[in-house]
Amino acid sequence: MDKSSKIYVAGHRGLVGSAIVKNLKSRGYHNLVVKTHKELDLTNTEAVSNFFKAEQPKYVFLAAAKVGGIVANNTYRADFIYENLMIQNNVIHQSYVHKVEKLLFLGSTCIYPKNCPQPMKEDYLLTDTLEYTNEPYAIAKIAGIKMCESYNLQYGTNFISVMPTNLYGPNDNFDLEKSHVLPALIRKVALGKALEDKNWDYISSDLNKLPIKGVNGSASEEEIKQVLSDFGVVLNQSKASVEIWGTGKPKREFLWSEDMADACVYIMRERDFVDVVKDIKEVRNTHINIGTGEDISIAQLADLIATTVGYKGAFVFNTNKPDGTMKKLTDVTKLNNLGWKHKVNLEEGIASLYNWYIAKT
């Protein structure tokens, strides 16, 4: 990519999109096009067509998506499949129509079967049943992969799909009603430590920045203690405890979002679709896993966060709640063979994210 090439980053406010913009700017790419949802509704076919006609981007990073946790995915199943399909269909098709030189489509490793062999290779796609709770979202992302493959085969486009593992990093979601496990644990552990330390200034500042169930830092101590208790952060006399769903035994893989962005920019700069399908007789499963190839149990993750935060309290594992899949690890052989490997280890990443969150509180 030339430094002056026009690059459209769809979803620039999200965890990955914001990291991609930061990475591109640090490399001297200055001709970036970004639009908020209010400025451009990507589910609106006419609006997307008009945008591409007016802007004529040369490169596209498709990081925009409707995302959420287990509850949201399972509750708003129609919204998740409809909105994601519409976003993908509009952006990918208009990229073809307006002769975009290269597009990078971002999905998720939830595309793999619920009981997928470990580590998950790209070839395991569509070999078994998906996890029920996020099936509509996963199907939309699989459709995006197949759309990129099909346009490449029929029209000779250069569209590449990447599937990241669990991401965390700056601009993460710390809303305890919606966040994923790592940022949620960081916030809960930090609040647990503040309870032990009777640091009400920190607790008030935290809740003013991001209220929990409508409770902010101006509420009474009793109201705050109650809402924290609702989310498993409890102070018994002078000892704090933080509840974790399940046994703590499931293992998960985590990738620093800025590493993810670096991988995306590397692939866009250095690799083409032909590099991905080299030596493949039947073109399918052309997506690329992006991860670390390393995992950690939820219990170990909690201990690591506690050490980082300086939390001395206890963890309580609520075994009445589900564990979910016991292991979910990506095989990153294809990615490594294409010349990229992650740089930030989990200990560094947790410390950086904790410091980022504290600075924002």
C-alpha cells in the first residue's frame, strides 16, 4: 500500500478498528477514511453504494460488525444475523463494484464447531455443529468468508478473511453487563481491591465513568455495595471476594488488540489471496486464524490479574454456572508461515490494559 492510498476502515471506533487506525497512522498512512454509524449506516445498501461511489477507496478493512456477549447473541438472534449479513454484503459487494484493490474481512473463531478438535485448524470449518448461543453470528461470519472466496474465484478480486481469537486491549468494553471475561475480571478485581482498601474515591470515580445498572459514584455506600454484590464483588468484614462463573478450569486464548491490528496491516501490506491458496487444489477454508497459539485457564487468568492489580482477596467459583467449552485454541501455523507472529505476551498485555483502564477512570 502506498502511503497516499485511500484506505477505508469500517468500524474504526471498535476494539480492532481503532487499533488498525492507530497502526496505520504510526506507519505514515494519512489518507484514511472513517465514518461513524450516524454518518454511514452500513446496513443501508444505497448509502453504502453512494459512499463507495464518492470516496473510491483503494483498500478496505472491514472491522465493522454487530457484536456482543452470550446473552446478547442468544437474545437478539435475528438482529445479529441480519445486521452482520447486511454489513458484509454491502461492503464486500461495493468493494467489488468499485474495484477495491484489496479487502480484509474480520470475523471470529466462533465460526468453528462447538466440539472442534484442538487446536482449531482452518480446515475444521463446517465439519460439525456450531455453538447454539452464537450460531446466527457465526453463520453470518462464515457467509462473509465464503463471499470473499467466491468473489475471488469468480471475479478475480483480492479479498482476504482473518479470524481472530479472543481480543483485549485499549478501548475494550468494561461494562459488567456486556463485557467479555478479561476486561470484566480486571474491573471486578480492581473494585474488589478498592473495597478492601476502603478506597471510595476510586470506587466513586469508577462508577461515575461507567455506572453499573444505573448506579453511579454519587450513590450511597450501601447502594454501591449492593450493586457490586449483584456482580459478585463482595466485602465480608475486611476480606473481599470476586465471583467467577464455572469451575475456572476452561482454557482460553487471548490476543492483544494492537497485535491483531499489526497482523491485519501486515497481511494487507505483504500478502495476497494467491499466497493463502498456494498449493491448495480445492479452494475452500481460505481464512487465516489470528492468535497466539497459547492458552490459559480462567483460574490462572484471575490469579494473573490479581497479581497485576495487587488484589489480596479471594476468588469464588460459582459451579452452578456453566463452564462453556473447556478448551478453545487456534492453530496459527498458517499465519506464522505467512510471516507474522504475536509480540505482546499476556502478562504485558494485562498490565497495559489495567493501566489504560485506570487512566480512564
